[in-house]
Amino acid sequence: MKELLEFLSFSNPNVRVVTLGTMFIGMSAAMVGSFAFLRKRSLIGDAIAHAILPGIAIAFMVTQSKNPYYLMFGALLAGWVAILLIEAITKHSKLKADTSIGLVLSVFFGVGILLLTHIQHSGAGNQAGLDQFLFGKAASMTTADLKAYSIVAAFLLIVVSLLFKEFKLLSFNAEFAKISGLPVRSLEFVLSSITVLAIATGIQAVGVVLMAALIITPAAAARSWTENLVTLLLIAGFAGMFSGLVGSYISFTAPNMPTGPWIVMSLSAIAIISLVWAPKRGLWSKLKRQRQNREKILTENILKAAYHLSERRKNLSSIISLEDLQGIREFGEAELKKGLRLLSKRFLILSQNDGFKLTEVGRTEAMRVVRLHRLWEMYLTQRMRLKADHIHPNAETIEHIISPEIEEELIRELGYPDKDPHESPIPYK
């Protein structure tokens, strides 16, 4: 706790610079990367991250300075050249986009390694530290770097805010944006430029190897929680900032631990939690819905079979034995016991010594399922012109997902029918 309070106090200048710098980098990369994620261009981020390495090396060779503005300018130019090459190769050759990305990524990265090796053997007095752009070293961040990163983060935030509607339309429907008269090429230029700038800003913290994670992972995590773009950007930005804070704290408490990889590890943990536990799109939620749907289908099939048996007896209050129920519809022993247990918990059936009987609520629910089944059979016969012997399997599936609104529409569309194509009565409330 003492270490945590000391860290959060920001009394140590180096801790303050590194933490704020990584938080700015994480937020800006996450916001810009969200649009790349939505446009299904995740690999572009990885290609740009590797491609800007020669730009940094050339910028240093020309200026003989590690000024962050010079290095970012060189990275920006190299990133843009990489994007143009990827587009040109894809457009003018038979190579697909992923192949073009891999080709440009490997060539540029190889050239960057060669240039860095040349610089290291050139004897330049201030070349130390350039190799850290490969894997990142946030601890070497200076006050000048922090100032540059904060300016870039503010600039990116302003651009995204001013062009939010245009970026939104471009991300979800580029063709409609073009038809609407928007300058799509110009917008793509701006979006690509700020993506390159965000990546160029972050490579000192996490390096070119891990930068793609900082671009894509926050958006992937945020997408599991929301379908609203503004909320997605906020969640992604918060995830990026929080991962920067966590990575810096771990590096502070364990000096031998690098900040960049722990930032990526934090983001990975957030993404895994999101993918598993998000309430609507998470894996656990999907598994839960699948289980609920299976239970719903099972219980409704049991109720429907019980209704058919009671209908034959012309007594909806009759006691139904399991053997009689199996005669109407075959159920597995285990699933039948499970279904009866679920129905009993919902007070839809009452257990009897030799079977069960439907409660009043159970009879109403059974009538509803049968009604939906027979209404859908009528619709398939009258509107889809299907033969009567072909409609039952389809109705068996659809009856479980028809909403009350669709039910009312079916009733009006069919003219309030009282019998289905098999001349069986359609029960009503």
C-alpha cells in the first residue's frame, strides 16, 4: 500500500513523466485504433509500426538529433510511404491486401534494422538508445518527450472530435459516404495520418514489435461492452490509459520489469475479461443464452406435447404420465426429467404420483406455444404456398422465437383463423 500511495503521489519526477506519457500514448492510440478496428484494417497498424523504424533511423541520420519532433516527423513520412505502397501493390498486382501488408512490413522492418545497425557502428556520440525503439523503453522518456506526446494526444483528440461524424460514416459504410458527397479520399488520408502519428508516438513506450497491440486491443475489448461508437471510444481510451498506469506501476515496484510489455499484458487481461464476461457479447453471456434457449425449447416442447395429449382426451386438466407423453413426442430420459424439473420450478406443472398435470398458467403457456406453431403453419401455407406436409419442421423451429408483436401481425395478416392447414383448432386466450 505504501508503494501504491508513493506511486500515485507522483512525487518522483521520473515516475510522473513515464506514467503520464504512457497514459497519453495509450489513450491516443486506443482512440485512433478504434477506427482501424471498425474498418477491419487491424493489420495496417502492425505494418505501420514496423514500417516507421527506417523513418526514425533516417531522421536521426539527417538531423543527428533525438529530438522527438524530428523522430516523429521521420516516422510519419515512413508510415505514409508504407501505406501508399500497400495500396499500390494491392491495386496494381494480383497480390491480396494481407500479402501486400506482410511484404511491406518485412521489407521496411529489415531496412530499419540495417539502418540502426549502421548508426550503432558509425560512432555517433548521441546514437545510444535508438535501438530501444524495437522493444520500447518507457523509462527513458524525458520531459520533452512527455510534452510532445501530450501535444500529439491533444491534437488527435481534437481531430477525432471535429471529424467524428465523417469518421463514423467512413468506418461503417464507406460506399454511402462516397455517394453522399463526402471527400472520402481526403478523410482516409486524414485518418491514416493520425493513425501513423499515434503509432509513431507510442513506439518509444512499447516498441514497434508490440505497438499493434496498443492500437487494436483496446478497441477489441471495448467492442465487447457496447454497440455505441462514442461509448466504444471512451471505453477504449480508458483501457489504454489504465494499461499505461498499470504498466508504469509494475515497472515502478519491480525495476527490472519493462513498462511496455506490461502495458500490453494489462491490455490483454482487459481484453480477455471483456471477451469472457461482457454482459451481451461476452463468451459467458453467449453460453448462458444458449443454455437458456435450449431450456426454453425443451420446456415448450414438453408443454406442447402435454397439450396435444390433453387435446386428444378433451381434458386439459387430465393427469399425464411420462409414458403417454413419450408416445406423443420422444424425449431423452435425462432431458425429460430436466424439463419437468424446470417446469415445476416455474409452477407450470404439478407433480402427481403417476405423472403430472398442467396448472392454469401452464395451460395458458402450452396454448400459446401451440397457437404460434399453428399460426406459422397457416402463414407458410397461405403466403409461402408450401404444401401441408412440408410445413411442420419449419414451424417446429420458428415457434420458439416468435415475439408477441409478430404474433399479432400474423393473426391480422391471416384474418384471425380458427383452424390450421391440418384442420386442427388454433387455441386463443
